[in-house]
Amino acid sequence: MVGVSSKGRPAGLSPKQDAYGQILLACLEGRGGQEIMERDDGLIYCGDPSDYLAPYRRWPSLEKKAMRYVRGRVLDVGCGAGRVALHLQERGQEVLAIDNSPLAVEVAKRRGVENAIVLSVVDLDSSHGVFDTILFARNNFGLAGAEREARRLLRRLHGLTAEDGRIVTDSVDPERDADPAFRDYVRRAGRTQAPRYRVRWREFATPWFRYLMFSPADLERLTEGTGWHVVKFLEDEEPRYVAVLEKEPDVRSDSSRHGRAKRDRTRV
């Protein structure tokens, strides 16, 4: 997971908080494990975390298509067990994989990720170099929390990317989710806020965090004034979609910018 730290607070989770890392470590070592997501209204999801260690051939088709837009030197934000970083390494790309879960970083390294460090994306600075692509897989961008923090993060990343840099991310469109209770919850949380979750496993639990999800239209609105704009959406029949962001040209009207994004929607 990404993890957003505040100034003066360590980015890495403590051992008791690192439930996500404990789950990945258990999977790596063949001890099983369940990913338990608890929402702040008491609803609990339980899923199979082995997907976080899946090789490229087992990825959903939408994620495979997203990799076509990942170029150059890459920052893999919220690298988890390192599945994406490993795939990009195999393609010959330079990757810096970051996560605020110390155990997730350990798992990624044990699986062969060459450059993985414990770091929150908000603590990233120029000492880590310039990136051609910043990748937020599995809606890790949504862990920025409220829209205000997401915009602040986009502006910060603008200065840490190449002139032709891009961001590849995905999200879940709440209005397309099949669960009416989820749609109602997101509406109650408010568009500019985000639902609150935490990850649990055995005696471990992460701190509560906000998980921002937005429709394609809301993402376009979110990028306004950040120096980024959406150039492509990749969608299928599921609520999850992929978005490719590039730096805003110096001279481009709002109408032409939004028109470009709408013209470049791809169903896969």
C-alpha cells in the first residue's frame, strides 16, 4: 500500500500496523492468509491475497493493456509484493519500487525486485531522480485521501517527472459498482472526501486510511490546475478503469483538453 505520511512522521508502518505486509509474507512463505478490509461502517471484505504475487500471465487484461503506456524510468508507487516491478524489470526498464510497508518491501526484494525501499510517495524528492512514468497500480493513487491532497500530490509529482512524463493509474467508478450499498456509502462519504478503511490480519491492523475512488469525469475534474491532464482511458465491462495522464501543454484551452480525453477512450 502507498501510505501518506505527514511531516515529521515516519512513512513506514510499525510492526503491529503492518498487516498488509504480514499477509504478503505469509503468502510468500506458503502459510496462507486472507486480506481483510474493514470499512468504518462495520462492513468487512475478505479476499485471496495471492493475486498480489501473480505473474503477468495471470493479470487481468486491463492491467496488461496498462503496461503498454509505462515507459522509461518508472516509479512503482505502493509496490506491494513487487509483481509490477518484476514485470518491468524483465522488460529491461529501470524501476524504483516504494511502499510504506516494510514487510512488503522485504517480500518484493526476496522475489527479485532490484531497487525497493520503504518510502511514502509524499516523501519522494529530487534525490531519487527524475521519472518518465509514475505508476499507481490497483488505485494506489486513491490512497492520497481527499481530493485536496490528491491535487497537491499531482502538483508535487509534476516537478519529479521528465518533460514528457506521464502517470498511469486506475480507479473504480463507484456509479458502476454492482453493490448498491457501496454506491450509497460513497455518496454519503461525499465526492471530495473518501471512504475509510483499514487492513486487518490476525493481531495486526493498519491505521485507518481514506481510499478515494472517482469516475472518469471526476478524475478529469480532479486534474484541473495540477499541470496534468487525462489523455486516455482504458475501460472494459468492469467498474475498474485505467487512466493515462500527461503533462499539460503550455497553451491548451479547457475545451480542447477535455475533448482530447473524451476522444481517446478505449474499450478493451
